Amino acid sequence: MAEWTDAYNPFNSMKALVHADRFEAILDGKPKSPIVINMDLTNRCNYKCGFCMFGGQRARADPDGAEFRQGNSSLPEGYAPTLPRLWSDWGVKAVCLAGGGEPSLHPDCLEFIANCGAEGLDLGFVTNGYLVNNEKWWKTINDSCKFVGFSMDAGTSEDYAKVKGVRAEQFETVLNNMSGIRSQGNVQIGYKFVLDRDNWQHIYEAAGIAREHGATHFQFRPAIDPDPGYFADKLGNIQDQIARAQQDFETEDYKVMGVMHKFNADLTKRHEFSKCRANMLTSTWAADGKVYMCTDSRGSKWSYLTDHLPDPQKVIDYWGSKDHFDKVGKIDFHKNCDRCTLSPYNEMFEKVFMEDKMDKNLI
């Protein structure tokens, strides 16, 4: 199975090398602004996905973060729409609006999306899509987002109900919302599929449905399963489904991405680096008003950096401080991290910028 058929795609982590100045500044002890802000408007969610890292339904490597979302924190109304200008002035390039909880539940969501677009920030909006259900949503997303990702995780309505913890008929509702966005413009639309015990048999069908409803790409990745051996005898079937989907469904405008390079071949977490530095390329602003080191460690005490609420300037003043570097230096990712979304970038720090294994100047 090829991870993808076109290397020039949004999921190829090599894109981070465009920001070589950010890597070098961190190694020099003088980090610039984050490239991307991961933003949570709320911890509330109208779904109950069994694989959710923050829903309290699964064990965590660090139990500290297991109940992170249970307080149902939400940012005060009117606060989030003020942030895009601050970030743009700071030098931030992009925003990922995901969660945490479901962003569309927050009354500021639409205005926040529009303001990110107005400030020239590349915005990725990840949603379960159930409330994105009218032309105002569809037009705003097309006007202001770089991409919108629908967390679908199913190829049948029956699988959808099991995996997402909602009524089966909501599957068609969300697919119709996806088609509605496509009807209003050409924004990138992703059909996101996280591998679960209740959905793995219908990956191929999901990839076909995604194309039918206007998606530009289908993204498959594994969740971190408490029993890493569960899929051992199913990997061949899973790989075959993705390969067939690439062959049968891909067009110039639609691609199937089996995003696997952030995981080991057996779908377990990958930590092929000695120190976590890549968390300083991003910043995670949570709905509890706190800033954490990365998206995967929200809610963990060791990952807390400072507060962004009520004074977001405090984060800029804190960034790159001695306390910041001290906390980064104490990260024990082998013990505390469920996975590493930033794993490839941590490898780049060591293999590209420190060891120069790519002979980076000999282009």
C-alpha cells in the first residue's frame, strides 16, 4: 500500500522544512512565533466517539488528561474573535480549529472563522459536521478556510452510530452538509477516517462515499488502541482496502491518503527521536483558558505553559522564556504521550538540522 499517490499533498510532513528558520531559531534558543495555533473554542461535544482522547472513554498514557473535557469548559463569548489579529501581528501563519470539543457548538465559531480569513491566516476547520447545516456556514467556510475536515470515521450508517455514539441517520445529515459546502465553492474538503474496531471493514466504502459528496481527499489514520495487537491480523485487509480505493476512486481532484508515517508499521505510536522540540513550532490554546505544549497533551499538568485568558499578550511575553524551555526540557514522551502528532518534525530537528543527514545545502 502506498501512503499516497502524489507526494505534493497536505499530509506530507516534509512541508515543515519550508519553515527552516523556525527550526533553527528553536535550536538557537530564540524561538519565533508558532507556525500554527491549535484553537479550542469549547470542550463541549454532541458526539461520543469511543476513540476520543479527551472524552473520558478510554485509558490515557497520562491519566492526568483522561477527564480533560469533562468540565465542559468554553471560552467566554466575544473573546475568540479578537485573537486572529493578535496572532497575525505576532507572525503566526495558520490556525487549526478543532478541539477539545466540537467548535460549531460555540456561538463565536462563525465569526472566528471569518476573522481568521480576514487576517490572512490559513485556517483548517475540523468538525463532526452535524451543525454545519445552512448556507451561512457553507459560504463562510468557503470564503475563509484553507480546508474543512469532517470527522466521519465510517463507511456505513451502522458503523457511524457505533463509532460516533449518535443516531445512524445523522450519517446522511452530515454527508448532506458536506455536499452543501461543495455547492458553495471550491474549499478543500477532507473526509477523515480514524481506525476503530467498529469501522475497519468499510474503509473502501467510506472512500467512495467521500468522493460522491464533494470531498477533495480521504484521510485514513489509526487511533492509538489500548490493545495494540488487535489489528495485527487485519493489517493486510486494511492496506488492501486503501490500495483499492486509491486505484478505483482517485481522480485529479480527489485523493485517498493512508497517512501512516506518524505511526509504526503495526499502527502503534512512533517516537524515533531523543527529545521533543517540535511542540515549540505550534501552540495549543484550550477552552479552559490555558496554553498546552501540544494537541495530544491537552489537560496534562506537565504540558501546561501559561494562561491565554483573559490576557492573550501574556502568551507572547512567555514564549521562549527560561521557564518555557525548562518545561520543554522535562518532557517524558515515552511515559506520558499517547502518540506524537509532531513525531516527523521532531525527527527533522535531529536528522536534518542537527545531524545534516540530507546535506541540506547541496540542493
